[in-house]
Amino acid sequence: MHKSGRCINDGGIAGQSRAARICRALSSTLLARRPETNTATAERRPGTKLLFLVTEDWYFCSHRLPVARAARDAGFAVIVATRVRDHGDAIRREGFSLRPLAWRRRGDGIAGTVRAVGEIVRLYRAERPDIVHHVALKPVLLGGIAARLAFPFGAGRPALLAAVMGLGSRFGGGWTARALGRAVRLAAGGGRVIVQNPDDGVALASFGLARERIALIRGSGVDTAHFAPLPEPAGSSLVVALVARMLRSKGVLDAISAVRRLRADGVAVELLLAGPTDPDNPDSLDAAALRALAAEPGVTWLGHVADVRGVWARAQVAVFPSTYGEGVPKALLEAAACGRPIVAADMPGSREVVRHGQTGLLVPPGDIIALADAITALAGDPAARAAMGAAGRALTETEFAEAIVAAQTLALYRAMLAERPVPA
């Protein structure tokens, strides 16, 4: 969307896309509302305001809490705007201001999207933050639109930071990928964009995002004190575990097929599936399907696990045949920090943690035979499992620890503030 509020028409996309209808609705219902003049915004307030825009409160707590704590300790006034379900009290206890939003990660529709943007516009005008950290694709897109609508002439507009937490399944190619890539570029609004792996940076640059505006911060960090190395569990069977939301694109069915194949060949192997279903995501397996799959020998679905250290205490190997389009999967960082070797699909994000032959094994995406062969190789080589687990632990300590990610993000905040014009 241009500053004037006119929608950009991509002639290469036939017909009128859902994104175009949303854009037109936003322009007609929101842009006409000009912000009230507030002369108080001409002065820099004490306590720089940092606002996180996140879809779900649990996601903020699991992926952004260390950075928010570091910002708070550095003197930022931290505001969290999110859908509040079970973690509101935990966010408030950190000393953050909580601003509940009514949106969802998926399924809001055009009318819900317009309402969400209007709510965010009002929030930005009321809070007038110095920096807004948009976390993941939906906040990046809707938050970027809201910032333009809240401050259409630029004055008072916060510095915008768009954190792309992996490009997901929608960036697989074709016009949808091009449209979303251009939308991310426009939503960034001249601000900075964080990517978690180099492949995503190259992809966004190909959509016209200036390379100097792209910062590589690999992952959300891992608490290496909490996720400490664990001894291998004893037992006659090799236990492998997949920790993820129960999505098809996360490789749940591939992991089951590989283990089924191995057991048919007489290999003593068991699979633990640890993670919830995701009703908001059409790619999710439902509980009934998972219970049916777990009824066969060698497969156990644990559902949501509050502390996955219990999973890694039971399993010798992590498997992650995801083709989803990850940033840097936090589940892999936690497994590596606990000293577990990893077998993963050779995909962006996963290969940041899985260094083939060093911290684990990479296999071609969707190749169930290769996945089964890699599991077999580790099943018969305890020394290799130990060496890879130790190397993965060392990697998390030196490159992925929470303190490292927090320091890199704070440095980016300071650079953005230095670039932001100081009101006269």
C-alpha cells in the first residue's frame, strides 16, 4: 500500500485476490480517519517505548520473552499487544504492559482483518511507541499497514522491525509467494527486517527488499541452563522423538512412515510425537487421527508437553522431517542443548542447527527411505550419537544461547533509534 492508501495492482495476478479485497476495504474504512493532532508527541518521552505485536500470548512467552526481558533491563518500557488466553498474568508479572487484541493467527476473514487493523491503528495512536517489533508474518503485514494508517504523514511513526520467523509453506513459489514477498517489503515500511536463516534473506531480497535493511539473527535463542545435557536413556529399543505442532508439513506422517518401515524390517525403534494439534491451521492433523495413528505399535502421541526435557530424557534421537519453511526451529535448539543428535530434512532453518555429519544427519525432504536409513545408522552407532550430541550442545552454547540472540536484537534496536529522526 502506498502512503496515499492506494492499493498496488499486480497485473501478473489474474482476477482480484483476497489480499486486494482486504487492501481496498482497509483504505475505504480506515484511511479516512486521520489522527488527532497531539503536540505532546513533539518531545521525546523518558523511557523509550518498545511495543511487541504478536498474535498469541503463548508465542510471545515461548519465543520473545528473553529479548523483552533484556530490553526491560536495558531501560525500555515494554508493551505487549497480543491475543490473551492463558499467559496474560505471566506477561504482567514481568513488568510489561499488556494490551489484549481480539485477533487470531488464522481465520479472521476480510471483516476480521479490517477490525484487527483498526484496533492496532488505535493502539499505535494511543501508545505512540518508539519501536514496534512485529513478530511473524501476520503481525508484520497488518502491523505495517496499521503504522501507515496511524501516522499517514510520517510524523510520530515508530521505527518498524519486522521479524520473519521463517517463510512458512506459503512461500513455496508461484504468484502467492511473489505477492506475499512484495507485501512483506511494503509492510516493512523502510524499517528493518530480521530473518533467522540466510535462505530467507535471499528470498526477501529477490522480492525487492534492500539487503542493507535485512538483519540475520539466527533463531529465538535457547536457555542453555534450563536445557542441559541429559544422559542417554537405557533400553533395548532406539527411541526417536518429534517435537512440533502436529502439522502434516512438520513431517509427522513421514516420521510415522519411516518408523513403521523400520519396525517391519525388524529394527527395534519407537517414535514419540510431542506437541499439540493446531485447530487454526488447516494443515493440522486432528486428535482423532493422531489417536488412530498412535494405536499402532511403536508410535506414541504425548500431546502438549509443558517441559520437553522429559521427552529428551526418554529419547536418544530427535527427528524433524519438516518441509514447512522454518526460521530456526526452537525444538531443534532444545534437542541439541540436551545433547541429542538430530535427523532432519535438508531445509532452510533446520540446516542452521543440523550440520551434516557433525550435529546430526540431513536427508532429502519427503524421502522416507532416506529418513529411515539415517535413523538406522544412528541406531547402530552409540559413539556417533554421543559425538553428535556433544557437538550440538557446543553449537547452542556458542551461537544460539538466549543471551546472544538478545544482545544482537538490542544492538538492532539501538541502531534503529539512532536512525529515527528526533522530533524538533
